[in-house]
Amino acid sequence: MTPPAKRTTSADVARAAGVSRATVSYVLNDRPGQSIPEATRRRILDVAQRLEYRPHGTARSLASGRSDIVLLAVPDLPIGASISRFVEELAAALAEHGLTLVTHLAGARGRPLPDVCATVGATAVIGFTPFDPDAVRALQRAGAQVVLPPAADGDAAMVPIGRIQAAHLIDRGHQRLGYAVPAHPDFEQMAAERLRGATDACIAAGLAPPLSASVGLDLQTAGRAVTDWIAAGVTGVCAFNDETAMAVLAAAVHHGIRVPAELAVIGVDDIPVAPLAAPPLTSVRFDLHAVARRRVDLIVAGLAGQEPSPESPAMAAVQLIQRSST
Amino acid sequence: MTPPAKRTTSADVARAAGVSRATVSYVLNDRPGQSIPEATRRRILDVAQRLEYRPHGTARSLASGRSDIVLLAVPDLPIGASISRFVEELAAALAEHGLTLVTHLAGARGRPLPDVCATVGATAVIGFTPFDPDAVRALQRAGAQVVLPPAADGDAAMVPIGRIQAAHLIDRGHQRLGYAVPAHPDFEQMAAERLRGATDACIAAGLAPPLSASVGLDLQTAGRAVTDWIAAGVTGVCAFNDETAMAVLAAAVHHGIRVPAELAVIGVDDIPVAPLAAPPLTSVRFDLHAVARRRVDLIVAGLAGQEPSPESPAMAAVQLIQRSST
DNA sequence: GCGTGTAACTGAAGCGCGTAAGCAAGGTAA
DNA sequence: TTACCTTGCTTACGCGCTTCAGTTACACGC
């Protein structure tokens, strides 16, 4: 094993460039209000590059009090590909602002979130659903300057999804809708919001609110829901996500109910296997890019001490992917 | 907005407990070789608890040179739920050793991995496939003391999967096998390893190696593969993962080929929708728990400066989930 | 020649912590 | 008594960096 291969520090760069460490710091962070001639600047940058200097983030954040690290707390629930795409978008958008995203799966058996926040020294923490006030306080005491989403914001984020699902079915002539809520309790809140959106759409169209039923990823629960719906005259079902939708689909096939003729089904997320379902599943896809940008804007604004701009409440951008299940 | 609510530092604890900071540090890290009476120890721990003291990881790692942070570099490819379960297991196992796991999605548009490593101050970096020597060097210069998996280890990790898939089909009487390789190029290496495992099993049984074909998540490529297989007398197909398997399934149904009578299909990962496929998909599931433990052992050993124990080469623990697609 | 201003830096403090080294008090042992 | 532990702490340094408060060198105006 090779000896640890000492890191290059800013002192190394300073020495090699014949300036002080302060100057190196000014150049590398191009600090405004300092007048540094182009020649010196270039020299320092060149040396830094040549020595493969990488600022020691730990020391940097200790000194400056800031940290460039944004912690994403991912809830410990069945995660689909759409989440990982969201994470990717988020990381890219943050990188544009010089911020680094790290993710932490907040399982019960891992470490408590404030601990993680303190160990990595995160300046901002993002969750999927709002944190309760106590948690926010704990995170702030652990060093987080910004905690997202704000209690108000997350509330409305999921509503449009449900609305679009229902609106699509209503457009296609369905008069009585069902809503498939996943059995997993962690989805409860999100599901409630989406259901609310669907309800809104129904009421706006003068229809009765959707008949909701709990559907797990198995034929029993899905089968029960399907027969209940059929009995109640439901002809179109919005599912919380594509997996739930596929359970409904499978149950319908199993009970000899034709899709979409007797029962139309629409999911959410457009997972990779959605087009492979029988029949191919109509779904709704968010513009993760837009959502990520919005989140990042909030963070950057928050870190700059401004209240976030009160513009578009998150996810206007939702796209319908029409296939043959509706 | 409340003012930032200053963090409690070890100095606060020291003051409140009427001792010096050094003593606090000794107690909280229960440093061996120091004789500290139980009374003092308790007092300090109580005060720390009362003040909700959380050591500032940043400062701690700057001072000590170590950092408790393990960085998991997740490749930027379609990620399934099984990966997130693996991450969870890993986080839990690391937490038992006082280590904190953070994840970074290594997309092209994010920051380069060594930069991330340097900013978070990770002591260990874990990837899914081995890093090439240059990358390892870069990471080490960025502060990583351990980089996994070692070039040797990852190589053999995927082979047993393919072997088990093929063995299962051979057990059930299939004499000519196919292998469905995903179209996505990032899976290439993993797929090659699994295919090798399947080939091994065939040869061991005195059969011809599997006929491999590239299958994307669409009916065209999958359909072509299926007709080719049927034409070649293939009666059983191992798919790289469940999604690919579902594409094969969908194409078979589409071409009126009966599963499993005319073509048996087995996947990998046991994704949530696998039981909902038509017919329900036979799959192979790793014991993520065991894999995670192994990785963690390697890390802990590496951080302690020992060469890793040369025991079981990772994933002996693979479980077959038999359903009706085979 | 002197004060004033600016460009181009440098010196040094200190972020929160770990840790080597030191030190006072009390207890042996000789 | 002195010499030498041991216990139970404290003092002080430094990790790599940012950043404030200078300092020097030089140009300018009068």
C-alpha cells in the first residue's frame, strides 16, 4: 500500500505561486472587492491546476461557516426510478450554483437526520414532505440554514397530479371514477393530496368524488377494489402510481374485466415497465427538471437570506402519457 | 425568521459542566488511557444531552484527520428499488460502526466524484463497479483512505446470479437457453458477468452456451429477440433484470407464444411489480443484507489499515423466487 | 516635499475540535 | 524526608481554510 499521498493544500499552491495563502484564497473564490492583476490570477490558477489542488471542503466550511453541501433526506419507502431521476436533476441544478448534493436514506435503522446533518455539515436540508416544527428546529441547531419544503409549499405540490389524472378520464367520457390508494402507510399523505386533486376535478365537472380504495401490490386487495368499483358503476380509475395501477390492471385481467372498455386505468410516474403492461399503461409524468429547478431556487434564495420568490407553486409542469389503458 | 440559533459547541458543554474542553472531548469519545471518574463522566454526558450537543463533524474531522463519512457513488443508470434497499442496508450497517453514509448520483452533469469526495470529506468511497486506477488515485488525493470495490472483487460479484438463473432453467428441463441483455450501455459490464455465470452453468451441464440478444424496454427489440430464440429452439430465457424480463414476457404474449409452456422467463431483482406480470415472473433476489455487511467489513478493515479478510467473495446469498413464468 | 489614494498584496486571528504534553494533588515506597 | 507514581484534570497547538485589518509601493495632485 502506498503511503497516504499527502493532499495538496492551499499553502502548497501559495508557495509554488510565490504568493500568500490569502491571495490564493481570494483568487480561487474570486472574491469581489479585491483587485488582483490578471497575471497573478492566471499564475495561481495554473499552479492550482497543475498541482491538482482541491480545496478541503471540511476546512473551508469550518472557516467560512457555510458549506456548499445540501442534504436530501429520502424517505424510507419503496423508491422508483422517478425519484432517482429527480435526484439527478437536483444534483445538476445545484452544481450550477456550486452546491453539492448528497442524499441520505432516512431509514429507522440509520442515524437520526440531525446527526447526519451535523456530521456532513449541510447548510440546507431538503425533504420530500414538510418536516414538523420540532424537526426543523433540530436541523437548524445542527447547522442547517435552510430547510425545505416549507410547511405551506409541499401541501399543494401533489394536487395537480390527481387533477390531471381525473381530468383525463373525465375528458374521455367517464362519469364515475375510482381512486387507488397504495397500502403502504408512508404514502398516505401524498396519496391524500393527489386524491384531493382528483376530487377537485370531479366536482368541477359536476361529478361525484372518486371512490377511493386501498390497493396493495397483490391480486387480493386489487381484486377486491376492482370488484367494488365495478359494482359501484366506476368506469375509470386513477392510481396513486404506476405500480398500484399495474396491480389494478392485473386484477382486472384476472377477473375478466376488459381494459379500457369496462375499466380504464391511469397511473403516475411513467415507470420503465409502464409501456410493457397489458394493456400499455397511460401515465402522468412530472417535469422533474422544472421541479428540481424550483427547489434549487428556493434553496439559493434561502441561503442568500431572501424570502423565496412567491411565484409558481412548484409543479405546473405535468405531462400526460397516453397509452391504451384509457 | 428566527436568528440562526447558535449551535452548542463543546465549549458550551465544558463551561456548563465546569470542566475543560479537553475533558469533554475525552468523555464523549470515551478515549482509552484517560482516567475519568464516573461522576465527572456522567455530569458531562448529562449536560451534553441537556444542551442537545451535537459534535460539529466538520471541525472534528478537520482536527482528527478522519471523518466518519462514507460516500456511495451511484452510477447514473436506471435505478430500481433494489438499489435503494441496498443503500438502506449499507447505511444501517455503517451506522453500527459509527459511520455515516451519504450517496452521490454520479451523473455527467453533476460535479466530478473527486470534487464531491473532497467537499464532503469522505474517508471511504464505494462504487458499484471497480474504479479504474486513475480514478482511485484521484479519490485518494481527494482524501479517501479506502476505495471500493477492489479491482478483483467486483469482477466475480455478478457471476453467481447468472449461474443460478441458468441452473434453475436447466433443472426444469430446458436444454437450450437464451440470455436477454439490456440495451442500455451502462449495464454492459454487469450483463457480461451475469452472462458468464449462465454460460458456466450451461457448460457444466453439457449444454451449449446461452444465445444472447439485446432487449430494450419496448416490443420491437424484445419481439425480435423472442422470435430469434424460438427459431433457434430456445425454450428458456434468463433476463438481465426484471424489467428486461417483462419486456420479453410482453413480446411473447404479443407474438402468441405461451409462457412458460413454449418459453420460460426468469429475471433478477424481484421488483415490486414482478408478481403482477402476466404470468407472474420468476426472479432472483440477492441477500442485500449480506452484501452490505461484506462491503462494510471491507471498509472498516480498510480504515483500520488491515488488508481485508480474504473470506467469502461477496454474494453467496442469492435466493430464487419461483413464480409461474418458469 | 507632503498628504492622500489606490492597487496589490500579506499577517494573523479564529472556525470547533482532537490530542500531546504538562501539572497539581495525593498516595505510596524507601 | 525525598523520589516516584497515579489520578484527574488543564493548557496549548494545529488541522486547512476564510477573512478582516492592515502594510507596502507607487502614482497623483498641489
